[in-house]
Amino acid sequence: MMPGEVGLFIAFTAGILSFLSPCVLPLVPSYLSFATGMSLEDLEGGLERGRALTQALLFTLGFSIIFILLGASASFIGRFFIYYDDWLARIGGIVIILLGLHLLGAFQIRALLGEKRLHLSDRPIGYLGAVGVGMAFGAGWTPCVGPVLGAIMTYAAVQDTFWAGVSLLTVYSAGLAIPFIISAVALDRFLGAFSHFRRFLPAVQIASGAILIILGLLLVTGTFTWLTEFLIRFTPEFLLERI
């Protein structure tokens, strides 16, 4: 597994952790109901699964656009400091460690405590409405998603190429979008699973913080390649032959 592939794996995992965060997971049914314009009863009953899937895809497209644009901005800014990439990586690592400590509750970053989501009073109309709601969600800066997203953006800023940073946020968006889409077409099963998973939400936040701290330490110490060497042990032989 190459360093770039490790970064994409981390970004995808971060997207899933964002979905599982205490600020997103409990609100998934409400987001889906608002984005699709369907009642929770209809979604849970499996009525109009095709419509629910289409609206969910457009909703996730909306927030993916915002996240990818953020990744492009971070990469573009990072290109101005290409001659100071070692220092940029170290500073970025420190920022990521601070975000991880925030998630662990060691201290609070006040800027990450207040929501900045757009609150819409009316349900979306048509396909563009679903995309708009997704973009409004993506523009939000919730206490749970903010640190993880900020860490991925910081990591994107220290990438070697502009497109590497964009790819990170694209994969992050996929990690967040796929569970949303699955939930939209199987809300009844999602609600059943959530009732059992609810008690693990604090543990997910702690795990997210720990992962960010480890990533930050690897960047600060310049030993990110160690993670590549560690993960390659678990890569199947047939995949190694194709890399």
C-alpha cells in the first residue's frame, strides 16, 4: 500500500467516522426526511425506494461539492508553500493533534462548538432542492464533523499535488455519503441498528480523536511512511503484485 493509498484509506475512514459521530448519526432520519421530502413513516416502510435513493444521491452530491471545493482550496493554498513542505507538514500535524485533543475532551476549541449550518424552513422542491440541502449541510461546521473534516483539509494542504488534495476530500465525501445512501433505502434497518449502536457513540468520538492524534504525530515527526510499512503487512499478495 503506497503512501497516497494510505492517505485515501484514512480519508475514507474519516468520512465514515463523521457519519458515526454523535452530531450526525442521531439526526440521519431527520436529514433524510427533509432532503427527500418524504415522511419517516414512508421511508421506514420502504415506499418509493427509487425516489428515496435518487434524492439521497442528490443530497450527498450537494455536500460532496462543498467538501471537494474545500479540499481544492486547501491544496491550492498549500502549493504556495511548496518549498516549506516539511514545516507545513509539521505545523499541520500540530493542528491535527489539537483537533484530536478537542474530540477527546482535553479542552474545547470555541470555534468548533457552535453550529453554522443553514437552517431551512421549507422542504426542498425537486432535484435541485435536494442538492441545495446537501450543500447547506456541507457548509455546516458542527462540533463533531468540524475537527475530522479540518484534519483532512489540513492533510490535503500538505500533499505533493493539487489533485492529491482534491482526491482526499472526494474520498472523504464518499465515506460520509455511502452510509447516507444505504440508510435512505433501508431506513427501517438503520433505525434498528442505531438503537443498538447508540451506546457506542462516545467511543466513536474518542476513537476519532485518537486517530487524529496519531496522524498528527506521524506528520510532525516525518514518519508517515511508517504507517505505510505497517499496513502493507495486511495487504493481500495478489494486490501487492498489481501495485
